[in-house]
Amino acid sequence: MITDTPATGTDAAAPDGARATRHPADSHDVIRVTGARENNLKDVDVQLPKRRLTVFTGVSGSGKSSLVFGTIAAESRRLIDETYSTFVQGFMPSLPRPDVDHLEGITTAILVDQERLGANVRSTVGTVTDAHAMLRSLFSRIGRPYVGPPAAFSFNVPTSKASGVMSTQKAGGKVDKAVVREQVYLGGMCPECEGRGSVSDLDLSVIVDESRSLSDGAILVPGYTADGWMVRGFAESGFVDPRKPVQDYSAQEREDFLYKEKTKVKAMGMNFTYEGLIPKIRASMFSKDPESLQPHLRRFVEAAAVFGPCPACEGTRLNASARSARIRGRNIAEVCAMQITDAAQWARTVDDPGVAPLIAGLLHLFDSFVGIGLGYLSLDRPAGTLSGGEAQRTKMIRHLGSALTDVTYVFDEPTIGLHPHDIQLMNNLLVNLRDKGNTVLVVEHKPEAIAIADHVVDLGPGAGTDGGTVCYEGTVDGLAAADTLTGKHLGYRARLKDSVRTATGALEIRGADQNNLRHVDVDVPTGVLTVVTGVAGSGKSSLVHGNLAGREGVVVVDQGAIKGSRRSNPATYTGMLDAIRKAFAKANGVKPALFSANSEGACPTCKGNGMIYTELGFMETVATPCEDCGGKRYRASVLEHRLGGLNIAEVLDLSVSQAHEFFGGPDSGVPAARTLLGHLREVGLGYLALGQPLNTLSGGERQRLKLAVHMSTKGGVLVLDEPTTGLHLADVENLLRLLDKLVDAGRSVIVIEHHQAVMAHADRIIDLGPGAGHDGGQVVFEGTPADLVADASTLTGQHLARYVGE
């Protein structure tokens, strides 16, 4: 436990050995939390040292995020928001005070989380880090030929012309007016793709089988059957011969069939508005949100819509004028397309005293990318394509050169997605932030990251209602000796298996060249546990997702967002709520629809949302619990019906583990729900509430939820993308048992993973590298974990050898 330093006394570090009285302001050296009760926290009291690095540990759902993000960081933001004027606060969300008795000593908190960067099509790595702004300034000043100001190199600013009267305000209220004609305001945006870099088109081969006639089913669009009325409209229009293959149409027939504008014709015995197939389906299908379409229509739209580089700008987003200016033989688009390590080398060749400060700033930014393990990215990489770990590290770059000190940086598992080789880089950055005089709070599971802590807070002992207490607070050495779940597993090391399974076959990959892959040929074995590994950016995801996803029998279970509304929860996503509703209906002699918050049983006031959402125009939408149902979502009359002593709202408040026991009881047995709940427990989600909104789950929790759903099916190939994300050390053992169970049940399991315990447990390893970006993209090892350790020629092999003690 940290104790306060007395406000008076002497300072042994005073200059010249003098003994100085310590200033009272220097005594505020802890963040004190008293009585924290956010979510599952149980009156937690902690004292965290300022200007030190504190790591929060504990199993998933133990309360780490509730303490760090939901209490300390949330209160910091709320207090900062209150310093703004009432007018400004009107544009900001109104934040509630965290459920805590007392907070003292908190400073400005900067959150660096795993939330993916905005998927805006105009957002790139360059725009979110200001690198593109610096390059625009550089090219506007020394690019040759001279094109214009920085805006002339922006793909978000179009070149425009204006004519009319221009007014200029002068001193004393005088206004000068001038007539302008064809005044040009320069921008860099490509006019064809409007700065997006890509244009959309339709793949005709998916829409029409040109070897067939209309009568034989040439139109492949769902719903356009050969004898259906929509196809009859084409056949009887008189524009085409319904018995002639489409490939034999004349140029005019083809134009009329595919692209003709709306025109009145007499067909099918009535006046009929004829329209070409392409504009017809664009309006009826492709102009709509794909998520609003029925599944079979959505699959068709996704298959038929193709995106390619804009032919006018060749995917650079910029017009010809912006691309004409060059520095050291490169235009701005070419620099943005370079791997950042190469862009840094280019910047070092720019020797012009007039832009020396700008070059220094660029080099610092590029070196920060390299130092954080992201040197393999390019500045034109769309921000929405970055993984959660890459997004978090990109956000860190904004703060590495900051002049701010004495602030609190809050990180959420910053080692996610990092190879063991890269974790040391991340540790160095966290230590550097601390050494600048900042307080660094880190939620982490990796022993390598816990090891650098000055102070550790271990929460638990379990998850959900079994967690929410401080099990240990102190040094890392003390944690290793503590009788807690984290302490017992801190030194855990998986060992190499005595024997490995024999493959039953192989999935062939030939000539893979997505992103940085260099025409890779590899056979991915089936019937075994295969781990694909390598440093971040080496090409793992490109190899697996780019070549295996979409194949028949291959199911990809990733960490992507789960489609659904704010009403969606684990019970609805897994389908178990249907079985639960039927059980309630049978026990009470009523209809199942009464127990649906989306149907007859919904509270009429909030319409089953549990919250009232108030739209306040220009202000952020305000959500408040429904006063009529108290947030329970159901009518009061529905809550009178019970199953095993609980009503439907109380059942949805149960954790997965509690519900598993409940539905196994004699009065409330629901075998279908109990089976699904068992799978959820197996994947480590026993602490989740059945009714917890899906949009509150982390990436790792979303992946494990998807995995639980697929566990009910047999056979096939499962692809998992870093399943250890968010897992406590103790849960990794459970994951390994689960992977074995899946393989032994006849599955082929392919895992993209960095965790050495998973590598050691594999039957076969495919290691990519040797480096990242253009230094990677090759298979540098294939074989068993034991062979990889014995070989020790790759970074992965060297780290795995140290991990298993070989």
C-alpha cells in the first residue's frame, strides 16, 4: 500500500547537500480511490503512485476496466468537461459521475484504447497522424514545379472556380468589392473518384450468364427467374430476342438490355415502364444499405459489387496537378505509398535549409512509427484497415513527442497483436512516457509487460460477481509470491508436446501475393492444430485471410464487430433466447411472443429498449433508463410470469455460469440453452450477462462468442485470429484444452497467434518473416515447434526457445 509523504520535512536531494523543507504541493503524489462500485467493483480502495507505471491484472471480467476506465479516467474527463463554458458543454455529452465515494489526486487522463480508427474512406495513416499535413506543407514550399499552397496537395479539397462579387472587410467598417471571373481555388482532389482512390463497378459475370438466353435463365440476379414477371418484362419488351444467347446480341440489343433508360412500352398485356437491367438493380439493391437486405440478396450484392483503383488518378486520390510536383524525384503520392521506413530514408535526402524544421518533424514522426513497430505501414493505408493493436499504437504516436507532463496515460492491453520481439519496443515506450514525469496506467495480461511495472494492482479473485475486489497491491516480486490466480500463473510456461498429430491432408496455397506476400507457396495441414506466426506486419493475416477465407468449409472466427442493433445480446446472438422464451411460455401457459422485448412483451414506453433515447438536435443523443420498466425492457404483466422462481428480466441478468446452473435445475431445465451456455463457459465467457449489449464487448470477447456458436457444428476448418486476446494467464490453459478438443472432434484448426504457449502447443508452425512489410512476406519456417526451437534461425524460434527454456 502506498502511503502519503509528509507535507513537511527535509529534501535529501536538495542542491549542494543543503537540507530544504519540502513544499506542501509536493506531497500530492498518489491517486486515491475510495469506495469504487462501478459495475462489479465492491467498494474498492486503492492508492496509485503518481509518475510511476502501474499495471492492473486479473482475469477477464474481474473489474480492471471498471476501475481504470470506468472510474479514474471517466471522472477525469467529466471534471475537465466541467471547466468549459455552458455554451461549449451544450455540444458535449453529459457524463454521469462514476459510482465512487471519493477520488483524490487525479490528473488529466489521456486514453489510448483499442477502438479501431474511423472507417471513413478518406481517413488514412497519414491523415490521422498529421504526417500528410506536414508533407503537404513540404511539397507546397519546395516541390517543383510549383503547384500552389498546401491545399493543392489535399485529396479532401477539390479544385473549384468562382465568379461574382468578392467582398473584403477593411478597417473602420469599410468594405472593398471586386468582380472576379473564373477565380480558381486550388485543391488536390481527383475529380473522378472524389479523393477516394477507388471507384465501384458491377461484375457482369455475376449478374448475367451470357452463354444463355433469357428463356434459359441468363439473368443470375436473385428473384429474376426465367418464368418470373420481371424477366418476362425484358422478354416481351421487343428490344431483345428472349431465345437468343446474350453473347449474340447486337450492340444495340446489348445496350437496351443492360443500360436503357426508363421508357414506356406495351408488354405482358399492359402499359409497362421498361428499364435496363443494370439501372434497375442499382436502384433496387445496390443503392441500399447491405445490412438491410435479406441474407441471400446481401451475398449477391457483395459478390457483384467490385471496387478497383480509380483509372484517372491510379488510386492515388490526387489530381494530375498535385502529382506533377516532385522533390528528389518523388511526388507526394509516391512518398505516401512508400513503406514508412523507406519514406524516412527519402526524407533524409532532402537537404534544404528553408525546410529543415519541417524535415526534422517528419523524421521524428517516421522514427516514432519505426520505434513503435509500425515501420511497415504506408501513409496511404486506409485507417479503417488497421487492427485494434495497430490502431492503439498509431494513437500512441501522437503523444510520443508531446511536451505535456504530469498527465495520466491509460492503456488497454497495448501488447495486443505484438510478437514477443516487439513487446520490448512497447515496454520501452511506456517507460519513456513515465520517465517524462507522467502517470502510466496499463491494463495487461502479458508477463513481459507486467514485469516493467513499478506498482501492480491485481483484481479478482474471479470474474463478474465473483470479482471486483483487490486481491493484491504492491511490487511485481510480491505478486509472483502472492496467493492469487495471477501470482500463481505469472511464471507459467507451456512445454513442447511429447508428440504431435499427423495431418490428414492439406489446404494448398499457391502464388499468394496479397499485400507484402512474395508469391508464397505453402500447404496448410488439415486435421491438426496449425499456428501461423511471425512479427507484426510479416504477412500472417494476408496469407490466411487472403487465401483461405471464403473457401468451402472454412469458417473464420475473428474479432470484428458483430452485426446487430443495441438490442442484441449474447442470448439473442446465440439463439438460446428462443428456447428460453418457449420454456417460459410452456411453464405459464401463454404465448412465447410475450417474452420478447421486440414483440408483444415489450414495454410500450421504451418499446423494449430499456432506455429512452432523446434526440437533442445538434447535441449528442441522451440515453436515460425507462422510468416505467426501470430498464427491464418488459411490461409489468410479463414480469409476473416466472420460470424456476425467476422472471425473464432476472434470467437475462444472470451471468453465463449462473444461467448454466439455473437451466440445469429440475424446475427450469432447458437443454438447448444449457448446451450453448456450456460452450460459452468453455471459451471463457462465464462472467458475461445473458442480456449484456453486444456493443459493449471487447474484440476478444466477440471472437470467443462467435467461437462458442460454431462449437455446436462438426467438421470443417476453423480459423482463429489471436484467440488469446484479452485472456488471463490462467485462461490460456483453458484455451489450449479447448483447441485440443476441437481438433480431436475432427476439426482442422488454424490459429494466427503470437503467444508462445499456443506456439508450443501446436502440431505444426508456419512462421512468416523474416521482418515486416517489404522485409517480410516469406515463409521462413515450416515444421513442428520442437524443430523450430532446435533451428532457432528465426526471431520466433529464438523467443520460443527462451520461453520453453531450451
